[in-house]
Amino acid sequence: MKIQNIFFIFLLLIFVSGCTGGSRGGSDFGTGITQSNAGVDFDISKLPPKISSGSQFDLEVTVVNKGSYSLQPGDVLLTMSNTKQFEFKLESNSLQTVHENNGFTNARMLMKALDKDVEGDSNAFYFSNLNYSSSTVRGEDITVPISINSCYYYNTIATLDICVAKDITSDICSSNEIKKVVNQAAPVHVSGFKQESSLLSGTDINSNIIIFISSYGNEKFESYVTPDSTGQITDNTLLSDRLDCTNTDKTKYSAVRLKSIRIGSDILIGGKGIDTYCEVSATPNIIQLDENGAASVSCALPLTENYMDGRGDYSERMIITLDYLVSDSVTKGLVVVGN
């Protein structure tokens, strides 16, 4: 009997250790990185040390998603800038889709980073059969820059707890203070949040707030007005209301969009609702960045619908979503041997 009990305990330990091991199916796994300004990294990853004029080579550009937003197919655009110096071939495959005559978009989703030790998906883009077509000087090596322009669409999701109170004298929470904000990893953050008031008016509680926004790095951040951003706002319309790096028809601002503000499970503000409640730079939801890549926006928001007096004062979760396009370029030198 003692041997059977020992054997049973041994099996139980194996079972428990298997359930608590490093499985990705755990409820806390994959929540993403917070408080990091990482986004998407680009690198010319394979380049021959030297080439002869007229010889062909392949160029590989590696893209790695290091932030906390998963990229959909078409969210990344790569183009070669100095096309007059090179002849090359573009081919679509499972990783890349040809865009016009000088670049690619990503053909598959690039999942977000799961934590600081687990980067998101990477993608390799191939410019095939490049041939340096400009003139060379006999007997002299020259260094020719190869430049790849990059653009990608990204979201910032920031969360905080806001005070829902009948007035600023509440003992439950403070409606007149700087609130702590947690940002998921992205190159733009809600860098600060100030709640200035909370006041019951009729059956609603309203609040004056200031949202502070900061961008990081030397990239260019842009946004534009989309047709979806002026219509009825639901979770589905917010998902489909996206910016596109390939769009050349819209007027672009050095700005981000204040895409939505969600308060608890009842209040969802987006699109023209942002213009109704917030002081935007351009209607309905454009927030212009200054020369330092920063901005602030003041809003007078409803925090409740049909507030019940018996509920009392409480803290509620607020989720702020920003979206934008991020543009940059990467350049490396290629040595061309003079023939």
C-alpha cells in the first residue's frame, strides 16, 4: 500500500508540473510589453561586401515587430529610393506582395511581441537580381548607398483608472490629480493624463481631462482623416477604420489620431464623437504633433450614462487608443568595383 501511495504522489507531481510549465496557453501569457517605446525595426540584413558593375545580387530587408500591436497584411510598405542606379526584379510570394514598381507590402500578419524576451514576428523581403546600372571609373572602387524607405501602421493602447464621482470632494477616489498611465509597447505614448474634475449633471457624470502625447525616435509620424472616422462608432467600425501607407490621395498631417476613448463597458467615443468632446487639431480626431513630437488635448467627457445615485463614487477603467503611420529609411553602402 505504501508503494502504491508513493507512486500516486509521483504521478500527481508530474501532472501538476506539466500544467504549470511554460505553456503559451496560460491566461497571463501574451499580454504584450508595457512602458516600452518599441515599434517595428527594419534592417538591410544581407548585402555582399563588394560587387562588380553588371553582376547581380539579392537584397534582403528584415522587418521585426518589437511592439505590442499585431500588424495585418498590407500594414508594412518597403520601397527602394535610388531606383535609377539599380535594375532589379520584384516578385510576390507568401511573405511579400509587389507594390507598384519599386516595393512590397507584407503578405502575412506580423504578431506583436509577447514580452521583453519574446520578440514578435519577423518578415524577410527580397529585392531580387539587383544590378548596378550606373557608370563606374576603371580601376576605382566606389561606395554606392542603397536606401530602403519604410512605413508601417501602428496603434497605441493606454489604460488608466479614472475617478467617477458626483463632485471633487469624494473620499473614494480623486478627480483632481495626475493619473498613472500604462502604455502597451509602441513608438507613441500617452505620456500623461490629468483629471481636473468630476461632476454630476442631471443623470450623467462629466469630467474635464487633459491627455498628453509623446512620440519617440527620429521617425516621421503621420495621420489623415478616413471616411470611417466620421460615421457611427462601434467595435467593428473601429477595427476596420485603419490608415494605409500606400494611400497617396489624402492630406497627411504630422499628427496622430485619437482613435477612441472607452470608459468602462458603457461609454465608447470615437470618430466625430472625439470632435464633440475634445479640442482636436483637425476634425474629427487629428491631434497635431509639435516640433518635439509631442501634443496635448483637452476633453470634457461623459463618464456615465444614467448614473444611479445609490451606486456612489468609484474608479473606472479608461482605455485610450491612438493610431498613426510611422515612416523612416535605412541606408547601407555597397562597394562597386571599377572594371
